[in-house]
Amino acid sequence: MANVIKLRKGLDINLTGRAQEQMLPVKSSTEYALVPDDFPGLTPKVTVREGDHVRAGDPLFVDKGCTEVSFASPVSGTVTAVERGERRKVLRVKIAADAQQEYADFGVKDVAGLSADDVKASLLQAGLFGYINQLPYAVATRPDTEPKAIFVSALRDKPLQGDFEFELKGQEKDFQTGLTALAKIAKVYLGIGAKQSASALTGAKDVEVTVFDGPCPAGNVGVQVNHIDPVNKGEVVWTVDPTAVIFFGRLFNTGKVNLTRRVAIAGSMVKQTGYVDALVGTPLKQILADNIADGCNVRILNGNPLTGVIANEESVLGAHTSEVTLIPEGDDVHEIFGWMLPRFKDFSTSRSYFTWLQGKKAYNLDARIKGGERHMIMSGEYDRVLPMDIYSEYLIKSIISGNIDNQEQLGIYEVSPEDFALAEFVDSSKLPLQKIVREGLDILRKENA
């Protein structure tokens, strides 16, 4: 019998355009790219040059601070460009795909007979180890860390997020193989939702299954860590996206790196919602071809409306992206009297509008912030939507003031930027909380290096 943890704090935001459980066609691309910024905490060192030929699974770049950790090419082809930005920062490595794909062969392995070192070595060799993150700091981990536990959350409950149960269909064997491989390294906790019933989740082997019953952000892996096995100073836990678990399982079952992931296409500005099977690094213009609604300016997000990265059609599918979301930009909306209007279509957590009388309904929200940044108000807003045993407002204040001692005492080691996404949404001070937390974690990591 799985453990059940009931959460009451949080907020479910019901937006129009949730992905229907149907597969959409997607055109194959002739060019792909891998983006180092998809892997937080990484300082990339490119190991290929323009004109080099690579196979799917060959490394494109490594972590400069730990060259054992490489990052595999999603396709075979010719390296066409290493795009750089300010101060020669590597933005992405582009590959022109071969007509006939060639895969590096890492050999089929029976995970039941592997040791922890064997599993690490296999993931490092195949360029997949960098898909494992860690707490503290919410960055890509390194093989010299010793995790006290590994956490996988199969519950996606942010607005317009894809349904992992639909993504899992047909890939149950690879998912279980990936879980078994991770269990060789440390104890694995698999978090699922109360409404999830797939046997590959509820009956997963070699892991401890925990059911989280509550509103968003119950699916955040940081929230699950906080309620199962909190991180103290000096401790490390690994966190793995459930799709990355499938990547790992494919590697052991086939001996090849296959970075195909099932991605939800969602949002009110999508003509037809659904799912596509696409490789990491696929240009979004291929995924969204002829599927963007007309009528107003559109914001394209690599991810969901709360934590997604602003993108455009020239961007590529992120390494950890489970959905591509399209919502109205809102820059063409002009309202007399602004927030003072008695709105009937907008969502408010403070019951400022009459929509709270209409029961549960789907909202078509745009990307406007609807207000400017102002002084921080100690109102308890964050705590109402953050089901973690921390003083969230005081933690934000300590990060802004740069007080590292207070940050440590207030639990910064067990949070990640996404944990503050809902708090950012309800924040009447309009502070960029996720950015503040990310900068605070980066400074703390540098201080403790």
C-alpha cells in the first residue's frame, strides 16, 4: 500500500487549451540543436567543431568543471554551427541531420546485474548523466556526489502541463528499467498523484511509491522532498524528470541514446491541442507548423505558463520540456480604468472579480503582469500556496539582502526556483521570485564551492 500525503496549501489554475489525448503529426526536421542553458549549473566546453560528423549519442559538449559529464547529440549528422553570445557564451550547438540516422552503440545491459558504479559509468559514457539534477542548488549534478535518495515525480499539475500517464503509454518497460537502474545508486522515491492509476506507476518496482493528494504544486519534486526526506546542510538528493528515466531505460534496453519525448501542445492560441513525439532539440517551427491561431500576438513558451521559458519559432525543444504552450501576449489589450473594472472573465485569488461566484471554470489568461514591481508586502500570500515547512517570505527577503546565514537557517538548501512559481503568480508586489531564488542559489553555490 502506497503512502498517501495530503496537501491543502496550493492553487490549481484552470486555463483553456489543455492538451487533448491525441497524437498530432509533426514534420521531421533537417536541423537540430542542443542548448547548454537547459542544464542549470553547467559551464559548457564544446568538444566538436563545425564540419565534424557525429552519431546520435556522441558528445557535443562537456561540463568544464567536470569533464566526465558530457551531453549527447540527439541525432547523427554534421555540426553546422556553434552559436555564441556575449563573452563567447555557448548558446547552442547545431547539427544538420543525416537522412539515415546512425547511433553510437553502448551495448544492451541487464540492469539487474549492474552495480551503482556500472550504472553511473553507462550514463556518463552515453552523455545522459547530465539529465540528473540535485538539491541543494537545483543544478545538474556530478558523479562525485553521494545522494542520500533519488526523487522522481510523475505528477504534472501546473497549468497546461502534459499528462505523464499519456506520455508513458507504450514506454512502461523503459520507465521501469530506468527506475531499477537508479535504485542501484540510492533509494528511489516515486511521487504520483491521487488520480493517477497506471499500473506502471502504482505498481512500480524497486522504488517507494508515495501518493500526493492536493492542489498544485503537489507535483513539484522539491515539495515532495520536503515532505518525505528534507535536505539538510551537507546532504544531497538527486531529482530526475520522469522522461529522463525513460531515456535511461532505453539506453539499457537498446544500447542506444534515443532522446525522443512525448510533448504536449497546449494553450488557447493553439488551433489543435494534443501531443507530438519529437526529439530534444527539434525546432519549434516544425512542432508548431500551421498550428498557431490567428488573431493576436502570441507568447510561445518552452514549458508551462508558470515556469516556461519565453521562446519563438526559431527556438528548439528543451531537454526538460514536457509541453510547448501558446497563450496571448496581451500587449494589444487596452482597458479603460484597468483593474477597477468589474471583470467577469479574469481569475483572481483575492476575489477581486466576480468570477469567484461562477464556480470552477477555465480561463483564457494572457501574459500581462498587470502591475509594476513594488515594495514587498508581508501578507502571507506565499505561504498560502507553498506547501513546504519554510518561512517563504523571510527566505526571499534574506536572498534579496544577501544574508547567507539566514538563508541557510530558513531552508534554502531544499528549494528550487519552480517551488516559488505559484507564489510569483499570486504576489501582489510583482517580484520575479523565481529569478531571485535562482540568483540566490547560484551565489550560495559559489560561496560553498
